[in-house]
Amino acid sequence: GPGLPRPARAGGGGGAGLRAGPGRPRWARHPACLVFYILFRNRRGSRPLSSPSAGRRLQPIVEVLERFVREGRLAALMWEVCQQQARGGPAELQDALLAGVVALPDRVSNSLRGRNPAVFFPQNYFPLLGAAIVEVLHEISASLRGGSDCSISFVSQVLGKVCVHGRQKEILSVLVPRLADLTKSDCIWQRICWRLVECVPERWMEAVVLGFVQRAPGADVLSRLLGNLVVKNKQAQFVVTQKFLLLQYGYTTAVLQNLLGYLSLDSLRRALLIKVLQELLETWSSSSAVKHSPAEQQEYISKAILICLSHLKEPEIESCRQELLTSMMEGVKCHLDSSLPQIRRLGMIVAESISSKINTDGPVLKFQYEEDDEARELKSLLVQAPSICAVPSLPDDNDDDLTPYDMSEDKELKKTKAPVYIRDCIEVLTGSEDTDKWEATVKALESLVRKNPAATREVSVELAKILLHLEEKTCIEGFAELRQRAQVAVLTVDPIPVAQYLTSQFYSLNYSLRQRMDILDVLVLAARELSFPKVHGKIKHVEKPCVQLLPGSDSSNDWRKIVDERIKSKTRRFAKVRPGQKPTYVKYMASGPNEFNSVAGHFFFPLLQNFDRPLSTFDLLGEDHFVLGRLVHTLAVLMYLAVNTVAVTAMGKALMEFVWALRFHTDSYVRQGLLSCISSVLLSVPAEHLLNNMTEELLETQSWLGGKMWWCMPMFFWLVLQFACNISLKL
């Protein structure tokens, strides 16, 4: 040790040798740092034994350490070391005391095998240590006010080592509230707090800064506690501007608001705020980051960008307006290209926010997306919360004495009648200025189309064109669904010409991506409706058999009913309905032809024709790969719905060639669609047709997926086995 006397052995009197009598203990008369060092070194020198006598041997020392902590001697210890540092005390003693103060709970627990006193539990010890630090800071404040010099570095080292050991919550839950109150109006206390964190060694700086950022109740308190630490300390600047924002993303929105609000509250730190915003926008507008970063990290970066924008002032926006505009255009393009709806919506919200900041007087970007709680939370970050102030109360006009009107006889105003003819609907949707009539037409169009199929076929293509370009004039609840259902109804009533029109418009110019995806959705819904058998809600009930008279001549035309009654009367049943028992109802699903059989090719083949021909505003193999993914999934669904149709083999062969052309696409959404296409082909095309007409395509697919998909080879052999079984059955 550094020239210190070795401790005397504790006698068998339970620590009585360490006392000066029945009053004050002897160790309390000596310097606290020396007493703690001797006790801690004696405890370290005693090797823990497995025998019960080991605990009794260490018990006197632990009792003295417990009283040492409870009586506040830790504050005296740190104050003595601070005075020694000012006079140039021994560094070895300070290092030993630092290790002992921070590791005391762990050392005591290891020595006593977990049977340590409650004061040495971490949740109890470190709050006491935080209170001791506050007492030392009071002594330092009094010393500075008295004109004496002292050092604070030992306290900073204790704080840093405790935080890096993961005990920020326990020590800062006491330290931060006390320091926040002391620094409200005292500049000396503010300087003490700034010096406290500036003297923390760099290897522990991240843990201390993170603890203060998480525990501070607001950005103004954090500014009082840390000062211009990020300007003076490079490690703190890296942690605040890089690590917390770009390399990590697990912190809450409150932490982000504290961190970025702290940067905005001082003129020296605002330059770092603008630098942080530029780096965040660079990451946000990077296509590589959008493709490969987790959605949680992209949401975290988007929140940070919105908070930074909320703190920018008009001169700062003016100085970087062009850079903001460039980042916005690049970033919104990358986000809209993503196949994940969450990423696309994040890009829309951030782009709208940037546009509203740089174009305060002119037009701003506006996207259509679902307004849920998450979107509202993101938008709220762009507006700083105003300070709460007392609003003078207005005189209260008591209206309890007013007599309410009698509204029991009031009747609701009669709504506008919807048109009853298809051509009248077309006139209303194309040229009417009556919004009520337009709204009634949109709501009634689907049922009107299904009730009048003959009239619909006369104007089906014209009506499909109107619905494809129809925009919402008034705020109708579920407008998109109403329009889509009307389009599906028109397509199912007159499938061939309407399908030819829609598939031709999918690759035409001057259509938005939303309209092209609407076309695909309508094709899928109509194909599903056409391929499923119609259910006629014919309900029959089983009752006790009995001989019934035939109906009279007035109902003789209903021959099916007559036959059913004859069958019932002559059928012998073993299960009868007992008195009081309800009859059993059976629902019969009428069978019918697959209406999708004759039109499947009109839905399917035109979508495969021009996918590799880029247009000036539409490039499926380029930047519009999200629409390509929707197209691939649509083809897979159409292939699956074409089961047992005449054209299913030709459709499967064409689809396998389409899959082979796109097998190396870089987007995961497109590749998932290609796997769905292969599954649909295997499920829809008969096994003998697969092996007779598509052997080459199957082998190519097997070679492509053989090393990646474990089910490919068993599926191939299953097809061969099924084909062999079919041949044997025929023989």
C-alpha cells in the first residue's frame, strides 16, 4: 500500500477493539479516507471461506462499513480527497478509494455470499452515494464562495465509474433533481455542474451524458446541467451528434427532444444542430439506407429530422433552403420506391414537413395516406409545445335556466334520390354540379349495375373509364371502396371488353401509380367473384315426414316444388323431429359453370405483354419496381383462380417464362411474388400437363431454386408420382 499502517486484527469481542468506549467509535476520529482504505483493504485481505466461520470473521468489518455509509462518511471521504487533489495528494490512494467506493456493494456481496446488509444493495447504496455527492458539491460551492481553491475531478470520476457500471438510474435519480433545483438561479452552481461533467474521463463520458439526457425533465434543465459540453469535449460531441442519432435507435421520443432541444438553446450549439440535420437528411435520402436499415431505425431518424426542423429559425432555413429541397426530392423518391407501406408513409410525412418549412408562402407537397395515431404523433413533432400559461377565466353565463326547444316533431330533411338508370349515372358523374346527387350516385352505382346487366353492357367501357378517372368531389366515407366495388361490378357484368380496356390502360401513358395499382386490384377482385360459384340462399328444413296434398292448379308451374314434396312424402327417415325440437336447416349451394373459364385469358395475357418496355413516366424494371411487385402478385392470384379452366396450361407456361426473366430481381417483394407464381402454377396446372408441356420450365426452375428452397425437389418428385398414379388408374 502507499505507506499506510496495517489494520489491527479484530478480536473476538464483535468489533469492540475498534471502539474507544461506549460513546463515539474510535474510527470516527480519524480521516474518513484513511479509515475506509484500511477497512476495505482488510476486507480484501480476508479470503472468503466456505465454512460458517468465514461470515463471522468478516462481520465486524462489515458492521463498521455499514455504519460508515449510514452516517454519511462517504461525503467526508470524497471531500478529503478533493482537498488532497488540490494539494497534490498521492494518486495511488485516490485510485484505490475510487475503486473501493464504486465496487463496495459487489465486494461485500461476494465476501458474504449474498447475505450482505440492506444498505449494500445497489438500489439502496447508490442513492446514498448520490446524496453524498450533493453534500460534497455544497462544500465545493462554499469553498469557491470563500475564495478557496479545490478540485472536483474525484467526484467526476466517481460519477463516471458508477454510470459506466450501469447504475445511472440509481445515482442520477437523486443527483439530477437536486442539481436542477440548485442551478435555477445560481451561476456558481451552474459552473460547478458544468465542471462536474467536463472532468469525467472520456472513456466514461458516453454513460454520463446518456444518463443526464434520459433523466433530465426537459431541454432547458439539460442545458443548465451540461452547459456547452458538446462544444468543449470532442467525445461528448461525437456521442451526442453521431452515436445517439445515427448509430443507435433505441431511445424514446422524449430523449430525442431533450437532446436536440439542448443543441438549440445556445448560439454556440446551434451550429451543431444544423450539422446534425444535414447528416440526418443525408442518411434519410440514401437509397442504400432505406433498403437495408430496419424500419424502427428509419422511424427514429424521421422523428429526429422533424424535431430538428421544429427548432430551425427563418434565417437558418433560408441559408440551407436549396440543400433541404435537394434532400427532400431524393429522399421522398427513395421512400416511395420501397415496397413497405410503413417506409413509404414515413417518406411522405417527412417530405410534407420539409416542404411546409421551405415553402411557407407557396404551394406545399400533399400526399394521401392513412391518418392514424402514429402519423399524428410524427406531425406533432414539427410543432414545439407552447409554454403553459394561465388563461383568465371569462364570465360564466349561466344558461341552465333557458328552456330548450321541443324537437320531438322535427323530421329529417329528405335526401336526394339517386338515379335509377345507368346513363343518368354517367351524366351525374361527368357533368353534374350537384354534390348531393353526385354522392348519392356513387353510393348507389354498384347495386344499380348488378340489377341492370343488359343496360350496363351497352355503356360498360365508358362507365369503366369514368370510374377509373373518378376523383372525390366531396368528403364521402369509404369513397375508394365504393368506387372499387362499382368497378368490380362493371367488370363482372361485362368481363371481356372491360378487361381489355383496363389491361390496355395499365401500360398507357398519363396514369399515376395509384391508378395502375387500382386496375390490378379490380382485376383480382372481379376474377375471384367470377371463379367462385354463386350461392343462391335456398334454405330447406327437415321436418317430420307425412303425406301432404298436392297444391292446386294455380301453383302447378312450380314443378321443382312438386317433385320435392313427392320425394319427401315417399322417403323413409330414421331420425324424426321430436315435439318441441326445432327443425334442422340445411343450406344447399347451387353448382354452376365457372364464369372465369371463358375470360381468364383476357385478364391474364395482356398484363404479360409490355412489362419490359419502359415508358417516359412508367418503368417497371427500373424505379417502379413496387408496381412490378404488385403485378407479379396479381398474376399469381389470377393463375390460382384459373384452376380447372381451359387456358390454365398456356397461362402456366407463359407465367413460368415470365418468372424466369425476373428471377434475379433485387427487390425482395418482387422475389416473393415470383415464388407465389411458381406455387400457383404447381397448384393450378394438372400434373400430367406440367410434365408433358412444361418439363423444360420445371427443370430450369428446379435448378434455380434447388440450392435455396428445400421444398423444390420433393415437389418435383411429387408431380412425377402423381402423374404415374394417374396413368396407372387409367390403365
